[in-house]
Amino acid sequence: NEQQDMMNHINVDDNLKKIPAFKATVDLFLKKEIIHYPMAAQEELEQIPSFLEDGLKDHWHDTFHRRIIQHNIRIVATYYKQIQLGRLAQLLQLDPERLELEISSMVSGGAVY
């Protein structure tokens, strides 16, 4: 997975320790656990000036949410061979329509099968 590879490369960068919210976020994405939304450091991350430039706050908020959903789907896929959409939506605290949209996107992109 390209995202996982990128996270592993970022995790070994010494500069990451200078920004604890980033370090905590990378650590969350490297664990094989469901990430609850919103993340603990999310508000702090979304207040970083470069994320606020040119009205990008909504874009980054949506991107964080999508990446968390995608991570969670990949994690659940490692534990379940089959799961009903309603149960998965319940586990991930999402409405089934949003979950179905994300799963369809991931299947189309080859991220899950």
C-alpha cells in the first residue's frame, strides 16, 4: 500500500518529533487499529496555517475524514472475510451511504478487493 509506505518513510524522519500532533497522527495510521473520528489531534492539525490558506480548511477536514475511513476499511478487511454493510457502518460510526461510497471508490482504485 502506497499510503502505508509513505507513512513508514515519514515516521523515521527526525523532524516529525518536532510536531507532536503530526507524530501522534502518523503513529495512529501505522497501527492496525480502527481510528476514531475525529482524531485526538485533529483540531490542532486543522489549525496549522498552511492548512488554512486559500480556504483549504474544508478540503483538509474532508481529506482527513476520508483517509481515516479508508484506513479503517483496510483494517477491518484484515479481520473479516465477510461483513454486512450495516455492521461495518456501525463499527466505523458512519452512515451506510457514505461507507458504500468510500468502499466503491476503494474497490475501483484497487485498494481493497
